[in-house]
Amino acid sequence: MVKSREFAKDLEAYENTKELLLNRRLVPGQRIIYRDLEERLGMSKTPILSALVRLEQENLVVSRHNRGYYVKEWNSRDIGQIFELRAKLHEILVHHAIKNATKENLAVLKRALDEYLAYQSGVYDLKKFRLDIRFHIQIAKMVGNDYLTSVLDQQYSIMCCAVDVSIMTPLMKQFEQDHRLLYRAIERRDAREAKRILRSHDHAGARVFTKTNRSPRILCTKANSYR
């Protein structure tokens, strides 16, 4: 029972700390102050340290000897390579997703598409990004390979923490159309067309990122607090 409670606390600390990273309440290069996190999360230091160890394994934070934990910084080259890897993974996943397509999992994918299209905002914000992710993750789930799904999810988490996703705002309408066309291609089981759409989709995002981030480090706004 005690171990069960400890596991639940560790999981809660992990999920809540990760949420701060994804919401950019903690930004690249920022030192993580234990006392601030304890106050913010209403938890002791022990589950928070456990969460940070796990987040370091996911490449979202980094520990520095005798200095504690910091939000990991990514340079433009590294993020560009992640974009490249994501593009290749997308093609592999859609190829196998089409092979495994059923009426049931296509219906789930359609719901994810509809939710993504229904949410409209002036900027490509975190909610839009998450709905975008949900659509692509559902394609991955159609493959039935939990490892590949987790790899894709981790890539999206890194991108969300490292880059201000609002830079994708000029591409919102294009992305929405890409998602519509991609769903139709999957529904028709047209792997060649699905891969073509994904290549164009991923290259467009990579181009915007490269154009916006010309310096060696990702530009971001430092958060003043955890709140």
C-alpha cells in the first residue's frame, strides 16, 4: 500500500512537472528551483526529484553536477534533425497504419481530425498543437507498435518544450488541409498519396522553423515564475 501511494505521488509529480514544461512555464535554459516546484505542486522534494530523473531520461531536462536541474536547451541543428527523423517515422507509420486500417480505428482517426479542425484560434497555440499531435498519434496507434508510438510522442514533447509552437501560425490553414487530405488518403488506403502529403506537411513545418530560428540557439521568452 505504501509503495502504491509513493508510485501515485511520483506519477503525479511527473505529469504536473511535464505539464509546466509543455506549457512553457519552464523554458529552455531555466534552472528548476525545487522550493518553487514544491510550492507550485504542493508536494515534497522526493517525488519531484523522481519526476526530474524521469524527465531527464526523456531529454526534457538535464542535471548539472552540484547545480541541480535545468530545462534542456536545443540548438537549431538538433531540432532540425528531429524534424527529419519525425518525417521518416511518419512515413513508416502511415504505411503500416493503412495496412491495419479498420472501420473502427478509422472512425477514431476521423474524430481526432474533426476535433482538430473544430478548434479555431488566432494563433497556433498549445491546444492546437496537442490536437495536431492527437491526430498523428492515432495514426501511430493504428500500427499497433507501442514503441514507435512512444518515440513519436517523445519527439513531439521535445519540440513543444524546445520551440515556441506559435511560429507555426502562418501554416495553420495549410496544416488543416493537409490533415483532411491525409485522412482521405488513409481512408482510400492510398499509401503513396499519404506519404506524399506527409512529406509536404513535414517539410513545410521544417522550413518555417529554419527560417524563424537562424541563431544557434532556440529563441524563447524567459518565464518570470512557475505560475
